[in-house]
Amino acid sequence: MTIRQTAEALGLKVRTIREWVKTDRIKAEKVGNYWVIPESEIEREEIKERANKGREHSRRIKESIELGMRECDRQDSEESI
């Protein structure tokens, strides 16, 4: 699988998978201009756990940003009264 396909399969960003390849967290082989990641790597429990943690971390950041934006909107509303 390519880096893009791997990212889609794991629900992560392409740059995350590139970083994992660069730091040897996931095994990949360079074929021409592309990195190829064996499907057996994607099925490894360690990779699945990392992907789950990454998605959970992203979800918490998104929620924090949304909460902060709602708080700013609330403060703006109070100031305009």
C-alpha cells in the first residue's frame, strides 16, 4: 500500500504515516519514487493502537478548539450587550 492508502486505511493523515516511515515506526520499502507499506504492517496490533491513539488525540484537540471558539463567541456576545 502507498503512504496515502495506508493513511486512509488507518484514518490518519499522510504526514503522520510519512513520519512513522521516517522514524521506523512502520516498515516500508522504497519502490521507485514511492514508499510501499506491506498490509501485514497495517494489521500489526501496535500500529492499530498507535492509529487509535492518534485519532483520539486529534478528536480531543478538535473538541478543545471548538470549546474555545464557543467561549470566545459567548464573551463577544456578552461584550456587545
